[in-house]
Amino acid sequence: MAANNQPFLSDIQTIRRRAREHMQQGAVTDSYTLDRDTVLKLLNEALATELVCVLRYKAHYYLASGINAKSVAAEFLEHANEEQGHADQIAERITQLDGTPNFEPDGLSARSHAEFVVPDDLAAMIEENLVAERIAIDSYREIINFVGDRDTTTKRMLEGILAVEEEHAEDMKTLMEDFGKKGEPAKPSSGSSAVAG
């Protein structure tokens, strides 16, 4: 209880009255104090980033070749599937905030924080995925800091996604470190194409 002996919640009659106002906004009530347009823009950028990551990981999965391609490609596919799950979560949250998830292919790359890069060799693919994961990590941290405790549902969702992105970055870092120990160069070779597998 607060010092003035008033409960911290509004009285039940006020809560019931407010619930009937603007019902077409669904989960968005008057207690939502963030600029919803800004949050929706940020979430649509995050959605685009996840979709570009899905496409990049899928391209790398199908194009991976070389002596270690099978195990690395399996990691790419696992990450692609997890990124798709993130995209689905974000799209659902956009809808809950009475927005429209932007799946429009035109402009997808421009909305995305990460880039769609498909190098010729496996080591460079690993490196590009690590760069993209690091971009996602910084982007999610900034969005989490922006929404703070004014949108705890979005914050919790993004914190969960961020944790997975950090795991992905660690996976790519480990693959990059171990890659040279398995018979192929640890760093991308300039101008050479991958060895057929």
C-alpha cells in the first residue's frame, strides 16, 4: 500500500469503465504511454531484420559447400528456423498493438538492420552471420532500452529474442574459431570460390 493508504491500482469501477472505452484497440488501453507509432515502426524494422536473417541463413544453408559444409549448414538451418519464430512473435505483437506487420517484399532490405550477404565460401558465410547477429543484438538492446517498463510485454518478448540472438552469435564465433582446425581456412580467402563438396 502507498503511504496515503490508497491502493496503487485504480478502483475497480474505473478499470471497468476504461475497459469499455476504445474497445476496437484491443490490448492497447489508455495506460499504454509509449508513442505507439514509434513502437510499431521499431517492431516492423525488427520484423524485416528477422525476415532478412531467415533468407540469409536459408541461402547459406543451400549454398554451403566444402569439407565441413554439412555440419555448418545444419547450424544455418537451425538458426533460420529460430529467426522465423522470432519474426512470428514480432508480427503477433505488432497485431496486438493494433498495427499491421509489414511483410511487403519491396523495401524489406531497406527496413532491415541486417544485410543480405551471400559470399562464395563457407568461412565468409559464417563471418557474415556473426556480423548480422551482432547487429541484431545491438538493435534489440536499443529497442528494449527505449520501451523500458512502459511496455513490459514487448520488453519481455524482445529480451527472449535477444537471448537467442546472443546464442546464435556465440555459435557463429565458435564455428569461426574451429573452422580452420577442420581442414579448411579459418578466414575467408579473397577472390576464391568454395571447394565443391
